[in-house]
Amino acid sequence: MSTDAPPQKMKLPLLKIAIVLVVLGVLAVFVLRGLNLKKLIDDGMAVIRGAGPWAFFGAMAILPSFGAPLLAFTIPAGEAFAGQFTIGGVIAICFGVIAFNLALTYWLARYAFRPLLTGLVKRAGYDIPRVTPKNALSVALLVRLVPGPPYALQGYLLGLAEVPFRMFMVVSWLCVAPWAVGAIILGQGILNGNFKLVAIGIGVLAVVIVGVQLLRNKYAKPAQ
């Protein structure tokens, strides 16, 4: 991507996001009504708790850099470990783990796997952004806020583009952390059958969606 031809603005898929939230809400209703899903969920939580927080958060720190969905960890984290650490403690731990994972992804992209990733990214149909001091912030925000590339690929794109590490960490963490908070709360509400937590989680995600839209409108502009 060049400074003269930044990516075209993309509309946030609000309808798709709303559908996902509705589906999650329906799933919560099913759990509350005691369908067989509840036993399956309880068994899954027992396995996660049995593995312990070190194994769970250790996997969360590493696996998303290799394509594992971050939601696979944030959704069950609250229900699995809030009893041990409180929900606030789980959120704080996840914040630290996400920061570690972002740093790992950056190192893999910029140094360890750079030749391999350059070829893979181009074959996937994405251009590696060309970053200058003038457009580094806009590029970082666009990659993190515009729907499309998955979480790990976003990090690879920014690392390959050589966005300054400090800017990468600050922008990436601030863009990812609010989604994680909403997912943790919503996940605990769904898995525990707590409508109040489901509503709070959906509310947090709704605020995040509005914030993303405002930031996109502000920063998704051609560089001057």
C-alpha cells in the first residue's frame, strides 16, 4: 500500500455483527433452559479448569500468533477462572497476555518469519503497507480497525510493514483490549446462564462497535 493510494474505506459490517450477537443471545437462552448444551459446556469448563490457569493463559499467549482465534480464549476465560481470580482479575490477566501475544506476533513478523510471511501474505491477496513517519499511525489504525484480515494476520501485516514497535503495541492493544473485555463478560454470561452479564457484555461490544466506527471515520482518510 502506498501513501498515495491508501485503502478504500470499508463499511463496518454492523448487520453481521448484530446477527452474531443475536445468535450468542439465543445460545444463552438455550443454556438457561437447560438443554444438553449445558452439560457439554460444564464438561468443557471442567477440562479447562483442570488444566489450570498456567496452561490456559500460556496457550492464549502463544497460539493466537499462529492463527488460533483469540475468541477461543476470551469467551471461556471468565467462566473458567473468575471463581479463582474474580472477573476483574481475569480481565487484567488477559490484558497482560494479549500484550505478550502482540509482542510475540510482531517479533515473528518482523524478524523470525519475515521471508516466509512476505510470500504468504502476498499469496493471500494482501499488500504489505509501506509505512513512513507521516502515515504510520493511520496505517496501524486502518489495519486494526478495518474488517477483513484476522487478528494474527493484522499483526503480521503491521510487523512486516515495520510499524515502530511502541506504536504497534499501543495501537494494537487499545484496539484489541475492549473487544476482549466484551467477549470475556459476554462469554461468562452465556456459559453461566446469567442474563445480566450477557446484557453487559453485549453493551460493552456495542460501545466498542460505535467507537470503532468513529475512529474509522476519523483516520480512514487519504494521507496528505
